[in-house]
Amino acid sequence: MLSRKRASESPAIPDRLYFKIGDVARICGLETYVLRFWESQFPHLKPNKSGTGQRLYRRRDVELVLEIKRLVHAEGYTLAGARQALDHQNQPNRRPAAQDSRQDPQPAVAGSETALSGRTLDAVAASIGHARAELRELATLLASPAPRPIRRRPRLATLPQASDLLFPS
């Protein structure tokens, strides 16, 4: 996977069958949480797990991590771009999409492709319209003056000053 030039620049990978995540992090100069995140972003990076759930990376996994690091850190790829670059590297003999025999045949009816995209556009437009209506409703709620707090009456009424008269006038 790595060219000889790239392999000479990469750190030495010890000759072992499996590497724990901490070992891979030290070899690659990354944090363990980055490795775990990259596992979720790159389908090719799937280390085995032991019976106790410990990640066990093989040599090819470590090489893949080094390649991802090179693409993202040295060459400035986004994760999506690095994923595409790795897919392209893994399938160098693949024909262009227009000539790919696994692709669906051309639509039999002229205009059916535009009808399908028209339905998709209608669904997107409906979703956008719904979102706009919700945003307008939220803006109206936020623009209205804040309601005044409800003033509660005390539960016990205060009694008038006690006087000596039985029936005050």
C-alpha cells in the first residue's frame, strides 16, 4: 500500500502479529480517541477485538493508519477526501463509472431520469418549505414580548391590627 519512499519516511513498525491501540497510538503519534474516531470514518480500518473487547490491530491496519495520517495531516485532505483517496488507491484497475458494467442500464424511456429527479426535487422542496414554516413559527414566538410572570396571591391573608373593640367602626 505504501510506496518505498513513503515507507522510508514512516516510523518503524515492530515485527508483531497484533498491536494494542496504545501501541498504535505511540507508533503513529496520535491519540487513542483519534484512532477510535477514524475507525468510524474509514470502513477499511476495522481492527479485530479480543474476548475482552481490546482492539487488536494488524500490521496492515497500522500501515493504513499511517497513510490516513499522511493524507489528513501532511497533505491537508478532509476525512471524506482521504476516504475517497484510499478507495481510489485500493481499486486502481476499476473502470470509470460511465463504462462500469455493474452500473444500472440506461433508462428505457427518455425523460424518465428527469421524472425521477423531478420527484426528488419536489420532495426536497417540500422538506425545505416545512422547515421554513417551522422557522417562521419559532421566529414569531421569539419576537413576541415575554409573558409577565403570574403574580400569586399569598395563601394567608394578613389580619388587620387587633383592636379592643369587638366590632370596629
